[in-house]
Amino acid sequence: MAAELKKLSESRDLTRIERIGAHSHIRGLGLDSSLEARAVSEGMVGQQPARKAAGLILQLIKEGKIAGRAVLLAGQPGTGKTAIAMGLAKSLGEETPFATLSGSELFSLEMSKTEALTQAFRRAIGVRIKEEAEIIEGEVVEITIDRPVGVGASASGSSSSASAGGKTGKLTLKTTDMETLYELGGKMIEALTKEKVQSGDVIALDKASGKVTKLGRSIGRSRDYDAVGPHTKFVRCPEGELQKRKEVVHCVTLHEIDVINSRTQGFLALFTGDTGEIRAEVREQIDTKVAEWREEGKADIVPGVLFIDEVHMLDIECFSFLNRALENEMAPILVIATNRGITTIRGTNYRSPHGIPADFLDRLLIISTQPYTEEEIHKIIEIRCDEEEVEMSKDSKVLLTKIGTETSLRYAIHLITVAALACQKRRGKVVEMEDISRVYSLFLDVKRSTQYLMEFQSQYMFSEVPGGVDDEDAMHL
């Protein structure tokens, strides 16, 4: 029984749940080395001109030549605007901050609109801080972990960290010049297990924080017949002493520094989410300190990307703030998206393209997206089936493509999962046309829902559609 409990606790530590989102299949912009957009690549399909334009923006961001600029992604609903923004984020890498915000969020937060925008801006500005630290760096010769018998018999309510605390172990590291044996405690064992460190890996241990970084696989072990993935990195065995002082780089955002210095609970406020409004004096002091670090060579500023979706929901005050904020020397790259045509600027009686004031539009580089073709919709449905692990027949994909062409791409994608559930209900393994037809009849698209409302509008409460309005006009109401 104790052994079973031990196995269960270990399996829980290693289990990782990945949610499948609307854009979880996006891996990048799908560009080649010359910034030309491939037809289908990294989860992106079609929209070659828009992706190529985004690739040029990406190149400018990497070269640091577009800080304080703004880009507008404009197009009809379901034409891949958010997908392009997510592809841009994935292509930038982990070190470049990428903050997202929806225009409607500003009016639901318990703080002023300008404060919410300021915090979003500072979340998109990174600070790369350099400092010297004591590092133990070497190749793992052997790692052994002893699990006492009493650990497995502990109470079922005990945490995994508590069980790790009962473990002891030994780690043998070597360089080209020396080899040393280290005794391991519970926290270090947990860190090594999390990184899946094994014999033959080259690792770096931070003595102060206990952080474990896997640098790669030793070249001396490259001829071992190990099952290695295509992304496995082979590095040379370190030279000299095992323990050495090295320059370590930490990447944080200005907003994280603001929160740590403005709240009594310090960095814990980052986890609670209750940041509240941050005083201007705190930000001024932090900006001054960061400027000093830059002059001393201790820190670098990394302008990131702030993506604001549904930008037409912002009002005239927000646009005035953005106009001023983009002129700041530490402004990030602003990417905004909208699916509106000529509409009223919120907070005024004036109409403007995309609901954006003319003076702010003049600052923007505008990228337009086009509706997907039938062939592109078919390819997107295939990619989503793979992402959602749904096995679907060719005829079903053709039918779903037809539905997507006549209704909308989003509606067709929504039917994939429910059709798979309908297939499971009849104990099938492959989604067939009958499953698609069944869920199509159960879930209405916008056009069929509007027709139903027009037919039975008199039976609904507070119906304001005039009796003489035809179906086509009703779609625009």
C-alpha cells in the first residue's frame, strides 16, 4: 500500500495538464529565412501579405528600431487577426515581454482607465538585469536518490514538497579538470526532478537560489544510443573549477518591479493579483533607478509588445493617453486589432474609420486581413482536428468546410469537438458526416438564429424589430 501511495504521489508531480485554446496550434508566423510567408507553416494558413508585413515588424522589433510605434490589424471577424498577433508573440521568444489586453477590460477593472493602460504598458517593457552569482557548473556523472520507506507511508494529505523533503541523494559533477560529490537535500532533489536531469546532462546550479538550469547534453555522450529529440542541444563539458563566479541575467518587467516596491507584501502581490493603483512617485523612483542601472551597465531595457484587441471599445480619453504614452522613450511596440468599419468614436458623436481618431490613425502602420478561401478553411479545419486530437473522415472535413464557407470559420471550428462527442455517444472512432449533420441541426449559426427570431419575434419579450423589416435588413440590426 505504501509503495502504491508513493507511485501515486510521484505521478501527480509529473502530470501536466495542457488546455487546448482557440490559438494553441499557433507556433509562429510561418516565415522562411527571407521573411516570405509559407502557404501553411507553424499553424498559420493563408494571409500571406499580412504575415509578411508582420514579419517585417518582427524584424524591426528584434533590431530595436520600432519602439514607440503602433501597428493596426484590421479585418473582418474570423480572418486571423488574433492568430497573427499570437504568431508574432511566439516568434519573439520568451525574453521579449508580450502583454495582452482587451478593450472592454478597461471598463470592468476596479481602477481608472489610464492606470490600467499604464500597468499594461509597463508589463510590456522588460528589464534585463545583470549581476554576478556563485554558480556550480558541470557534467552530471551520476545522480542517486534514496527514498526512505517511511515516506510512502505518510498521511495522504501531505503535500508533494513534504514527501520530497524526506528524500536524500547524491550528485556527482565533473569538469575537464576535476570531479566532486555533493549531498542533496529535498528542495534540490525536487528542482533536479522538475528539470528531468539525468546522467550525461550539463547543468548549472545557482548557490544562492538553488535554481537548476539544464544547459544541454554532453558531447561526450552524443554517441550513446539514447532516445533524444530533434531539439536536443549538445554542449562541451565545462573547463576549470566546478564553482565559479558568472554573470547571471534576470529578466523582469517594469510592472513587476512596480508591484514589488509599492505593496507591503512585496513580491507576494504578484501572486494575489491585487495590485491596485500604483502611485506615480513609486514609478518615478523606479524609472530613475533603472536609468542609473543602464548608465552603469547593470541593466538593459527590452521594449516588448502590448496587444490590445477590440481597440474600438476604447474611448476618446484612452486614445489621448495612448497618443502621449507612445512618445515616451521607454514605450513598447503597440499592436491593436479591430473588426469594425466606419463607426462612432466612443465618448464622442464623431464617426471615423475603425472608431479610431484621425490623429491616432496617422501614427499607425495598418495591416489588413482578407477572408479565407475554401481551400484555406479546409486546411485550418485539418490543423484544428490534429490539435484537438479528433479523427475525422475526409467527407466530414469537406462538409465542415462547406459549412464554414456558408456560415463562418469560427462556427465550423466549434462543431469539431461537439461532433467528436456525438461520435463517442454512438461508440464510433471516426467522426462521420452523420455526426456533423446531427450537431449542425442542434446548434444554430447566426443566419439560422436570425431567421428563427424573425419568424417568432412576436413571441419574444421586448422585441423592437419593426414588422416591415426583411431578413437581409435584420442581419444589420
